Amino acid sequence: MLRCGQMMLAQALICRHLGRDWNWEKQKEQPKEYQRILQCFLDRKDCCYSIHQMAQMGVGEGKSIGEWFGPNTVAQVLKKLALFDEWNSLAVYVSMDNTVVIEDIKKMCCVLPLSVETAGKSTPDPLTASNQSDELIFLDPHTTQTFVDTEENGTVDDQTFHCLQSPQRMNILNLDPSVALGFFCKEEKDFDNWCSLVQKEILKENLRMFELVQKHPSHWPPFVPPAKPEVTTTGAEFIDSTEQLEDFDLEEDFEILSV
């Protein structure tokens, strides 16, 4: 699940910096933004979205090091780690009770002038009745890969960061119901288009995966945009002590859709 969270966030950063049409080509010189994205996910404690940082931040969500993370925990962890990521400038919104609140997302992005990660990442292509399927294309994160680190010239051998085998397909009915969906919206207009698409194509279904509402429900606690805790260090040091995690609220009791 940690690797799945990294995969989803990495795809969002590709969309953020390189665009949706960018494709990786083996043994081709890559843009500097691409190399910097890889640096975020290296298996080192000083990398923002490393497995070390995710596991340690999970302590603040009530998960011990080595304990299995569910989709909710991964989403909450990435939301908190993103607060320390000034280069990518992402506002990560994790929906509560399977409900995406438009008002809350826009309020959060006005406080933090960032790209929007609403319920996760990547705005989907428009859906029509003719191109919808019962099938999903998926990548399996369980393949063991060789550890890699930064080379002397500052680049990363990225072969194991990409799917070297063909993606697989599965019937959507075989999907585990414990799932997080991710959508990336670079600008407000992207988010508005996503909302229109959801209202037109998804909310018309009888069995909905999530709800989309305009206003914050009155019976919910007030929405407070997440804020970076006051610490004087960056990188891995900001979570070296679990005492620094006390500023974060635990939200494991809620069902969510996101990353």
C-alpha cells in the first residue's frame, strides 16, 4: 500500500511538471524536473516521500512501523507530508465519509495558492456511454526491485521506477472495496471541469462510490485547512520525533476517497 501511494503521487507530479502527454522512454535523456521527481521517492530518510517518511508519519495515524496501511492511512500520510514539500506545492484534500465538499477544497486552495489534489490525483478523460468498460487496467506493486540511489552525476537509474512488464486487466467487480481514488487538478478550471464530469457521469448512478456536494455539511466539524507544524528543520528531521506528530489530528475512523 505504501508503494501504491507513492505510485499515485508520482503520477500526479508527472502531470504537475511534465504534463499528461509526457511519456517515459527507456534510455532517453529525461527533463531535469523528472529527475527531481525521482529524488522525492528514493528509499532514503531525507527524501520527502520515501518509504521511511511515510512509515514514520504513519505513527501519527496510529500505525506502528511495519504495520499494514489501509488506503485511508496512506491518504492521510501523503496529505501531511505534502505540507513540507515546497517544490511541488500541492494542496492534498482527503474526503470524509465518502463526500467531496467543493467549498472546502476551494477554501483550502485560497489559503494555500497551490495545485489542487482533490480526492487524490489525475483528472480523468471525459466518460461516455460508448467507452465505459467493466474492466480496469492495473499495475502490480509487489514485484521486488533492486535498490537504487543517486549517481555521481546527480541522476537516478530509473529502470525499476517503471513498469517493465505489460499492465494487466481485471473485472471491476473483482476490485477490493477498500479503495482510494486519486484525481489531480492543476488549476481551478480543471477542478470545475472535474466536478461537472462527476455530476454528469458518476452521480447519476444508483450505487455511487462517493458524493459531491457544494457546501460543508452543517453537522460536520468546521473545516480547517491543514497547516505545516512549526518546526525549524526540513527533510527527515521533521518527523524524527513522534512528539512532532501530535499537531496532527487522527482521521482513521473516517471512510475516504483519495491520496
